[in-house]
Amino acid sequence: MPHCIIEYAAPLKNKISVEDLVDIVFTATAESGLFDVSSIKARAIEVAYFKTGATEQNFVTTTIKLLPGRTVAQKKALGEAVLAVKQSQLKGKALLNVEVVDLAEAYFK
């Protein structure tokens, strides 16, 4: 744990390196010091069909799912760190956001 799920607008596929994006999100998560690196999972999902407001805007959104137990400050720092590395790689190419959420107690693997 955690699961880092990166969703990106399909038109970005030829404009960005998805592999690099997964790497930087993974690395920022590892560098947070909140997790054993062997437990971090990161993946990217291309979104072919989407609507974003009045005009089509490309996006890269990252959801980081955690088991409960981190403080609000820890989750905020993690989210800000991941957003910062995404901004450094993707500035001006897409709308960027990060959401850090606790998994429900009913998570099983």
C-alpha cells in the first residue's frame, strides 16, 4: 500500500511519456518516507472518453489510496509532493490534480 492510480486524457498519449509519469509519481511517493517502497503500486490508465467543462481540456489526475492511519498533514504533504513533480514534468500540457484518500475498512487483498 499505497495504490497510485494515474488517469490521463487519451490525447496526451503522444505528448507525454506515460512511463516517466508513473516513475515520478512512484518516486515522489517513495520519497515521502511514509511507506515501505516494496509496498507502493503505481499505474496509469488512459481515459479515451471524457468531458471537462465547456471545452475539452486534457488532464492528468492521480488518486492515491491508503490504508487508514496517516495524519491529515502527512496526506497533505504527500499530495503536494506528487503534484509538484507532475507540474515540473507536465506544466502547461494538462490540468493536474492529486487526491489522497483513505480506503474503507472493508479493503481486502
